[in-house]
Amino acid sequence: MTTAPTRRTPADKHDERRRELAESALRTLGELGYAKASLREIANNSDFSHGVVHYYFADKLELIVYCVRYYKATCVHRYDGVVAEATTAEGLAEAFADKLVETILDEAPMHRLWYDLRSQSMFEENLREAVVAIDKTLEEMIWRVISTYAALAGREPAMAPAVVYGLLDGLFQQALLGHLCGREDALANLRTEAVTLLPMLLTPAS
């Protein structure tokens, strides 16, 4: 007995096309940033016409919010493998620091876009809900790393999740800026600083 292939509904096809547009748009947005990337500019740098882009997204803001949600939904699990494979606190700290460096090397334009949009949300009210929600998922991602690190070290986190996230996010943003400015020591410093910072986020050893 053969199983009939699952038929895609119009809604499935619509969602698939929006994802394709998001993947294409993210490349342009990462290069140009929020202010310079219009729907027409995004279309000109993709395989889709301006009319097609406008059909699936009412305006640039809707497209950008969708793009960032789509991208961050995939990257919030970036450190899950590091956590799952860790057997010691020291090993987790080293692997986490390596991953921080790797993601800047591999995805600098996307991180640059994220920080651009987070700044823009201070002025663009319609961006705020998405930015706040994404920020929360990133905080939770970092907290999974820190809570596992604390458990392996036999200690407890000494700070609230938001504080831990703020500290590491600040280090990451500074390293990203240094990397984009061509500072040769930016990523090496990030790695060293991350490994040094993690023990400071825990209660004193008994």
C-alpha cells in the first residue's frame, strides 16, 4: 500500500515563499542596514521582482520584522550543541568562547543588522515588540549556557539572567564592532574576555 503524497495548501505555499523572500532579503539588509534598504533595493538584489516582494509584505518594516524573527528563530539554538557536549565547566567555557568568535566570522552582517534594528526600535514603535521578544529568546539562550556552566562548576549563578545577558552581549557587540573596523585583536580578545568573565558570573566556590 502506497501513501499518497501530502498536498501543500495555498497557506503552505504562501509561507514558503515568504521564507524564500526573507532569506534573500537578509543578505541585502545585512549589507545595507535598515535605513538604506528599501523594498525596491531588496528586490533588485534578489531573484524576486519589486511587485512580488510587495505582494507578500506590505512594507519594508513588515519584511524586516519577519526576516529578523526568521533568522533569530534559527540562531537561538546556536549554543545547544556546546551545552550538550560539555563535560566540564572549563571545557564549556572554552567551547562557548570559540562559538562566539565563530559566529562573528560566519555571520557578521546578520549581527550588524540585529544591532541596527535594536537601535532603530528606540524610534520605530512598530519594531519594539519584535525586538523585545527576540531579545528575550537570546537572553534565554545565554542563560542555558550559564546555568549549565554553573552546574558543572558545582556553583550557582550570582546574577540575574538579564544582567548576565547584558554583560555578554556588550562584550559581543564590542568585538563585532572591532572586527568590522579591522582590529586584528578583536576576536582573540573576545575569546579571552568570555573565558575570564564566566567564573565571575557565579557565586564564590565553597
